[in-house]
Amino acid sequence: MSRRAQIERENRGKGKTNMPRYVVERTFPDGLSVPMNDVGAEALGGVIMRNAEKGVTWVQSFVSPDKKQSFCIYDAPSPEAIRSTAQKNALPVDKITEVRVLDPYFYR
């Protein structure tokens, strides 16, 4: 079981609520390019800081082989918070879908 799943299971019994999780779909007509150096690290650090101002946490992203689409996982209080931070970060948003975790360990 993943550490995150274990923590979520433990918190359920303590009356704690988890932040909603979302998948955000984005299209980049010219392709997504993030330099793999200090410039890229600084840019992503800025994204993380601006997200935190609205209680938004970027968990991870998946990028298509042609780099024209991304599917990003976020924990956030609302879709509006994601849209607001995306605008501040100059990132497109095509679709936001609330999701729940389903993994092969749910039976434990």
C-alpha cells in the first residue's frame, strides 16, 4: 500500500477530511517545454508558490509523447481555485474533473 493511501485510511477513522483531488487536462498547441535546468526549476518553484496561495497542490503530471497535452493531478479546495492559479501561472485549462483514488489495495 502506498504511504499516501495508508495515511488517507488512517485519517478516515479520525474524522479528518481529505482535500478533493482533480485531473486537469491541458492543451499546448506548440508543445510544453520546461527546461531541465535551474531556469526550469525556478519556473516550477514559482508555480508551486502561487498554487499554495489558493491551497492548491500540484501532485504530478503526465505529458503526451508529442508534448501537446498534459494530464495533471491536483489536490485543491475547488475547481475555481485551480482555474485561478492556472491563470496566474499562464497555464491553459481545458477540463477539470474531480476524481477519487481506486487502486489494487482497496481490499485491505
